[in-house]
Amino acid sequence: MTFRLTLAAALLGGTAALAQQTDLTIAIQLEPPHLDPTSAAAGAIDSVLYSNVFEGLTRFTGDGAIVPGLARSWEISDDGLTYTFHLAEGVVFHDGTTFDAEDVKFSLDRARAEDSTNAQKALFSDIAQVTVIDPATVELSLNAPNGNLLFNLAWGDAVMVAPESIEDIQQTPIGTGPFKFAEWRKGDSVRLVQNADYWGDAPPYLTEATFKFISDPTAAFAAMMAQDIDVFSGYPAPENLPQFQADPRFQVLLGSSEGETILAMNNKQPPFDNPKVREAVAHAIDRQAIIDGAMFGLGTPIGTHFAPHNPDYVDLTGLSPHDPDRARMLLVDAGYAEGFKTTLKLPPPSYARRGGEIIAAQLRNVGIEAEITNLEWAQWLEEVFKGKGFGLTIVSHTEPLDIGIYARPDYYFQYDSEEFQALMTTLNATTDPSARSDMLAEAQTLIARDYVNGFLFQLAFPTVADARIEGLWINQPTQANPLAQVRWTQ
């Protein structure tokens, strides 16, 4: 009898071992400061919640296309001033409340309100009025035609939220997506669970997903090798990738991102209010040395704030080649023959911390002493992004097609060009593709010639994952890790 019981237990154990795994642990480097994508600039919020917990009227796919989301279809008036959206029906928020046109009006009115804290409030500036036609139909009236509207509505900043959940949204996010928020262990992880009642074609394959926050590259390598985590999205130590590629337990996905990595300069703070100083900084930088030293060769040099994989990209790296002698001459012309001292405030990502050391040495070579201060993400957002208390900083802008930020004088690097602002106003009102391409080329050239920032490289996006997982995004058309199609294979 004992033998039979033992054999039965062994058989049951074998069956369990062969069962399809339905939980996933995915690591990212940065922890969100809170969990409301509609009231902060931190991309880490979208990394956890975009298309998992929260959804918008439209959404990005993994190849960057814009497809229907909670709006299943729409019509655009001939004059381009009225968009009529037809909503998915039978959708409920995770708390059981119904999603309808009133929630669309609430979400968009909140995002564009005068007191809005939405980090991308400018996305909604052309919306004059949001009108509820019936529970499944909503109409957007625009001040002027906007060729970017469907694109703008796909951003994480434009997701739909319910009035009932706003009070606690930063700690308890409630959306309509395929996963529900379950738990946030601050400093460690966010856990999501399957929304079995998801309105889409089918519930997700995974029953549970845990996002772990591992900022240290050494710890990332150890956790991945020990298989304590299943996926590391945006793996922070590219020097380890060959080892993972040689190990059959893993797969390495080498994607691109929308991340323009820049050495941002405070354009209103002396001496960076002087264009010659900014140009000197640009010529002091050796982009390839930064890519090789900080990113182990992963990254594409850029000479303006635009993604090289975009068909409208213009290669302007020739305007700011590495030329220390020219940098020193420009500093003399600007009245800084003896150089100057400034601050270099760095957020946690590896590209910033590692790149910052290299850039500080390059600047020192032309007489600029940059004092490095390492900040945690919440500190960087408060001190640099909001407070504008910096001389220099390094950050990757992962938002898609975001050159329009240079038309916002109150943005953290404080570039104020009436010419650029007028160009963006015209671009936003233009729908002709050829004309838009011409204007985007002009915009790229204008900020490159003004040396607004030190344009470094387009951030590569390596993901290391268990070899048995499929459905992960390879590229990052927006900062996100949608998990609805992710599953384990036998």
C-alpha cells in the first residue's frame, strides 16, 4: 500500500511539473513613484500599467502602429475638426463600475483642465470640447485640425480612468485592462492578477504577473542567471548579453526604443543660456565613446531629438562632431577662457550613471568641471524635472515622436524659441504627410543648430527572457510591457 501511494504521489508530481506555467516575474530597472500614468512623467508607470491595467481610446502595437483600443471605430469630419468615437460596449472597470462615454469625457476633461497635473497636458491642447452623444458615442471638437490626435490618444497619459477611483488612483490603480492591480510592495514589486472578465477577445494567458524592481546591474545579472526572474525588460548590463545568448536557458531580444538619450542643458541658467557654450558642450562630447563605454556598443548616435528608425529622421550628427579644440575656442568666444563649473545630476539608469562618468571626463578635457550628483528617480523628478535645479543632466526620453516638447518653454530644459513654437503650431494643424515630413525635418534641424541639448544616442532595448516565453514586445514604440499575449510554451 505504501508503494502504491508513493507511486501515485510521484505520478501526480510529474503531472504538475508538466503543467503549463501561468505566472510570470518580470524585472524592470526603475520603480514608479506612484501608479497614476495621467499625473506624472515617469515612464516606469507605463512600464508596469500600460495596456495591462489601463487602456486608452487608441493604443500602440509592438511595431508602433496605432490601432483601436476602447474606441472600436471613429469618423473624422471633412474639416478635421470633429472626431466621433464609437466605444466598445460591455466594458467594466476593475471595481465593477461601467465604462462609457461619461468616463471618456471625465478622463479627457481632467487631463486638459487648467489645474491638470498631466505631464503631457499639451497633447490635449487642441481639444475644445468633449461631448457625450450617448453611452457608447463621444465627440471631440477641436480648435484646429490635429494630424497627431489618434497618436496622442494612444499615450499612457491619455488612458481612461473612472471618477470613482481618482482619490486613490496613485496607490490603487483601477482600469479596464486584462490585468487587475493586486499589490504594491514598495521598494520591491507590483503584482497584477488576471482580469477573467476582460472585455477583449479573450482573457490573458497569464493568471498572475509580478513586476520586480532591480536597479543594480550586478543584481540584475545574478537574479537572471539564478532564474529568480523570468524576464528582464530593458536589461541594464549589456556586457552580459553574450553570456545569455550562449546559454540555451535564455533568449535575448535586441530591440530599439523611442528613447532619445540626451545630455540636457538648462537653457535659462548661465552659462547654458549662451548658445556658444551649448555648442561647445556638443563638440566636447564623443558619442561613440559613450556608446562603447556605457552601453558596450549598443546604441545609435543621434544629432537631434528624433528616432533614427523613423522615416522622417534627418542625420544631423555632422553638426556636432567630437572636436575638443573647437569646443575650447567656442568657450573663449563666449567669455569662458578658463572654463566653468556646473552640476551634472544623474538618475539611476545605467546609461546615465555610466555615461555621466564618461561625459564628465570629456567635459573636463575642455575646461568644464561637472560635479556629479547621483539621484534616485523620485529625487530627479522633483529636483530636475519639476524644480529645474540643475546645469546638466542625462536622461532618455522614451515618449514616441516627442519633438514637440521643445515648443514648451516651461519644460525642464527651458528652451524658448518663438520660431520653433510657431513651426510646431503649424505642424499640429497639418494633415498632409509630405508637408508634415518637411516640417519635421525643419524642426530637427532647428534644435540641432541651436544646440539646445547634447544629443547622444538612441537607446537600444535589450530584453533577456526565459527561452520558453513568447509574446513579449521586442521594440519599445512606447515605454510599456503589455502582457496580454505573453505565455509560456512547453
